[in-house]
Amino acid sequence: MATLSPPKLHDLTVNESFFAPIAGIIAGSECMRSCPDLSDDAFIQLGVTRAISSPRTGRGFLQQIGTLLEYCPDTGHFFETLKSKRRLGLLQDVDARVANLLPVCAEAAAIVPKYALYAGDGHWHGAAARDLRIDERRWAVGHLYALNLLTRAMHHLALCEGKKEHDMSAIKRLGADSLRMNEPKGTKVLWVWDRAGIDFPLWQHWKQVAGIYFISRTKENLNLTPIASRLFARNDPVNQGVVSDSLVVTGQGFKIRQVCYQDPVSGEIFEFITTVLDLPPGVIAWIYKKRWDVEKVFDQFKNKLEEAKAWASSDTAKTMQAHFLCLTHNLLELFERKIALEHKIKNEAGLRRQEKRRCEQIEAAAKSKRAISTLLTHLLRPLQRSVKLIRWLRSHWFSERPISQSLPLLKAMYAKP
């Protein structure tokens, strides 16, 4: 692949436009080295191209796209680069810098002033073909990820250890410094985790020493004793659906907040527990609902990018794969925003379906004499990435035509149901 250079002012190809955000970033990394056989620019592009492409084996990928590259490494060379800790450091640096390019959603940030929001969760996929067998089987490969809920930037936190490391074990191993996510001093870092992330002593400690907060769902077997009700503005449209807001004490003697919320459409009751005390209860429910966004990214990894198994066996290679997936997601976010802003191309069919669902939900809630929070009706969640975009990119990835000639085809695809 060609060495990345500052983007041209016009006549960019699809590939050049997609990679434009990282032009100059690689050269500015302390991990960058001169490698005539496979430059660092080409290595980064090669990894993202593999994540985008359809062949699911390294050999098949190189055989299919090899003739389209200025230089294609042989299979042995490609897999050796995946073992390079120096290249991993470079990739981590590039991934972090690209993630920082994604802008904060101003509307969402205004709802949670002084907070950074992250949804954390584990994601597992199949073992590499040559992974060692343990207890007569090759065990799935697990990773811990974080999605910034204000920017939609995806981050890799850790490669899970052992056969199937529990989320809480990995969280403890990461420690408070990592979970601060390089957020500036004075910013509270709020993590949304499922029930696997509950550890009250740790929550209390990190709140006090590191400004790290948590939201989760109440486990059925938790021993929680109500000690005080909290007043809240029931008439505030933000708090529609909130049944109660109270302080409870755990069996270990820790005081936490519990918010009881009724879904206005289904009528189902949800209980949320949190160390956050200064946000309205309706905002607590809204934040937990946004946790589903990280599941959408996992669906993209598995079903749209078709990343069902590890690329290679070493821990370095497995960590690289995770960072390449995050980098690909973040570049996709930037690319979608770019074509929407500069070319007015959006997933029109998806937006129509979203608006239809919103109207149906409002109507269903009204029939049950319930109202929907304005956070759900006015601040709509971003659409799940369409597979149409992935297919279009695959079709035009190596095209020499200007992107302006390829985008009308994407616009036509987006218009169809």
C-alpha cells in the first residue's frame, strides 16, 4: 500500500478519503520506525483493510488483495508483523489519536456536565486456528472494550486472561489509572457496566480516590435495605418513567443509590444502582439505556465485519486485532460524519425506520397512559451502522475513481429499504 501523505484537496479516492484522518499521525508517533520491507503506513492500512475485507483467513486475505497492493507481504512476513510489540505500540498510539478526533455530542454532554461516559463490556470470539488446546479444546478469545458514549469512539481495554476471565477480575487488573481513560483532572468518569461489573467496595474506593463512578442493574440476589427516599421533580419531562429514587445500604454496609424505572412502552420495571448522586434519576435510566450502543458495535464486529475468530495465536497478535477493529470502527465513524457533512449522504431508509419506531413508541406509551422521557424522544440514538456501507466500501476500496463518482451509488443504496 502507498505511504500515507497529506490528503489532496480534490479527487480523493474512497481509500484515500477513508485514511485521510491518519495522514501524519503515524509519522508523529514515537513508535514509528523505517521499515523498507513493510512500512508502518502500509502496515496500518493493511490491518484496517483486513478488518474491512471479506476473506476471513490471513492467507485468503493476502491472496485476494495481494495483486491490488503496491507491495504485499508474503504470509510468513504478515504473521510475523502481528507478533511485533513495537508495531503494537504504534497501532495503540494511532488508535488513541484517531479516537480523540471524534467530536463530543454537545447535546448529550449538556445532560451530564462534568462527566465523561463510557460503556464497558467483554466480547468473545473463536480461537485462532493454531491456538494450543487446553483440556482438549481451543478456548474462545476474550477482550474488554470501552465505548465513549459521548463521542462513540471505541477503545480496547485488555485481553482477557485464562479460559474465561470474569469482567470484574479484568477491571481490577486494569486499575483506576487505566479506567480514568486519560480524562482531564476534574472530570468525573462514569462507567456503565452490566451486572458482571458489580463490586461495591471497589466502586466506593475508586469514587473517593479517582473520581470513577458506576451504573449497573440490580442483581436479583443483592441484599439491599432502603434507608431514605430522594426527592425528585416528577413533572420534569426528563424523569418520565421514574417510579422511585432512594438510598439503600448493601449487605456489606455501603450506601448507594437505587433508581426504579418503568419502561413507558413495555411497562417492564428496571432497577438501577449507582454511585452517582448529582444527576436526575431519569438521566440515570437514560445513561444505562445507552449501554446498548456498545452491543451494537460488537454486532458490527461479529456480523458485519465478520470477525468471528482470532487472527493469530500470540497475545500480541490478538491484542493487535482488537486495536485494528477499534481503529476501523473509529475511522468508519469519521468517514460517515464526513460524507454526511460534505456530501449530504445519510442512511435515509434507516432514519425513516427510526422515526417510525419513535412514533410507534410514543403512541404505545400513550395508550397505556404513560409518557416517554424527552431524552428518548428528542435525543435520538445514532443508527446502528448499516451493512450497506461495509459492502460499498468493499466494492470501491481499491477503485482509482474519485470518491465523488462512487458516492452516488452509496446514496442510492441508502435510499432503498
